[in-house]
Amino acid sequence: MFDPRKLADILTELHARRGYARVRTEESAEEAWREAVGEKLGPQTRVGPVKRGTLEVTVANSMVAQELQFQKQQILARLADLLPDEKIRDIRCKIGSVR
């Protein structure tokens, strides 16, 4: 016979197996990034993964990368408020396609 399981446990397992949690986390990171950098810089960037506390961001050009460097401390503080579980300590920019 089967042991009854809670629906929440089954859904959690399904999310983990299908990678839905990772997709949701990426969407949350994208939203937080857009809020942290604002309307001017947001469309010129594409947020990537967080690796060892460093958020990887693709930027449209070197001027955007430079502006992000100028605002880095404010952006990191805002991201810490918006994504406390990510523990982002640095931002690394690379130039590339943002769409």
C-alpha cells in the first residue's frame, strides 16, 4: 500500500526535479536587478548567474559597464535588501548582447 503524502511535499519534489525553482529564482533576480539599477540602465543589461557571491551581468557597451562601476555600492546595497538569500558581494560586467 501507499503511504499518504502531503500535496505540498509532492509539489516541492516536482519543482526540484523539473528545475522550476531555479527558473523562479532567475525571474526574481531579473526583477530585483531592474529595480536596483533603474529604468535607464536596466534595458541595457542582462543579469546572469551568481557565482561565489559575484553577480555576472552582460552589458550593452563599456559606458554602461563604467556607470555600473560608479554605482556599484548603491546597487549592491539595494540587491542585499531585495535578494538577501543570494548574498551578492560583487558585480562582474562583460560586454555582449543584452537581448
